[in-house]
Amino acid sequence: MTKIVIIGDVGGCADQLSQAVASAQVDPDTVVIQVGDLIDRGPDSSGVLAIVRQQLEDPQRWIQLIGNHESQYLGAELFWPQRLPDEDAALLKSWWLRDRLRVAVAVRTAEGEELLITHAGLTVDAWRRLGAPVTAATTADLLNTWPEDILRHERGPLWAEAGPDLYDSWLHAADPPPFGQVHGHSTIVDFRRRTWRCGERVRQRAVVDWEARHTYTRISRIRFIGVDPQHGRDGAPQWSPLVFDDATVLT
């Protein structure tokens, strides 16, 4: 068992990532999981990649997931107007080819809760396309075999929107979710304005940690945790990674 620190979307904000890394490194037994979207929007995507490059020298302590922004440089269509320098694009491609970028990881908390961690979350439809696996660990293993039709889908684990795609799909499903999830990519609130950005059915099931910038939504007693801090162009003035003490990485 170890401490697991989950860092949400970074979006080119190197200073915010550096602070989170410094805090995590205080404990030598910590494993960091970053949920993707390292690049774009913020002021220093190259600086972010340099930090992660150093951390990936110890892949047992840093697990890097892929976001939709990274996928642009791995065969997907380019959608962000500002291009990365060629050396940064090549770095991302090398991580992908060397299995340093994953699609998913699964963890078990000290309380026995199994959680699937992806960039945007796994909708009911995507879960069924995988064969409806019953554990988070099996689901992560299946996603990490790179099923292209699921990854490139607009409601797949790199692209699903938290409220209308992810949570609503499970709220309307015939069966309850088999395991919990942690995701970035989007959120059901506007942290700067402290307002909601979801339907009433989701809002009734959700609570928000406004300081840490996390959301917790319960569907049939299963937790969905959103960790996108909405750094924007300049970085959030206050936020925290999600921390699980005495947890276990399952994949």
C-alpha cells in the first residue's frame, strides 16, 4: 500500500504542476497519476513536458495517462490552433511508443473501493463495447490495448463530457456502475464563478470541494470523482491534487 496522488488536467501551466510535484515528492512512497491534457492553453507546455520527462525516469512512481490534447500528436486530427514544437511532439510520440503513456489505470483505496482512472471517463456505451467488464482493473487492461474505435469516439474515454455524456449515461443505464471512476477533461461546475454546469439530476447527486477543485457524484452508491481544476490560461489560484492514503495500484 502507498499514497496515491492524482493530478488533474495541467493545460500548459508548468508552475502549478511544479508545485504539485514538489508536494508529492515529500513522501518517498508516493505514486503520482496524472490524467492527461498536459499541454495547450496555458503559458508553458514545453515546461510541463520537461517536468514530466524527468518524473518518468522512475515509471514506478509516475503514471502518465493520455488526454485528448496529447492524442493530436499520436495520429488523431489536430484541433488546437497552436502547435507544439517538433521536439515536444516527438517526445509525446516516443512516450506512446514506449508505453509511457497509458489510457487507463485502476486503483483500490484503503476502504476497498475500486476506481478506474481515465482522462475523460468511461461512458456506458464505451464500457459495453469493451464487453462490460466487472472490475476496474480488467477495464483498464482492456483500454490499454488501444481499441482505436473507442479512443477516437467523441464520447470515448478521451472526449466524454462529464455531465451530458458520462454521468447521464450511467444515470439512465439499466444496471448500476460496476466500479467508481476518477476523470479529468471537464467538470460539472464553473470553479471561478462557483456555479453549476449540469442538469438537476446530476446536481442532486453531487458535492463540490471548491478549494481543492474536485467534484464527487454518486450514482447507485458508486463514486465518480472529477479532478479537472480548470486552470485556464493562467492557472488556478487555489487547487489540490486528489490524494488516497494506503491505496494500491491494480494495473
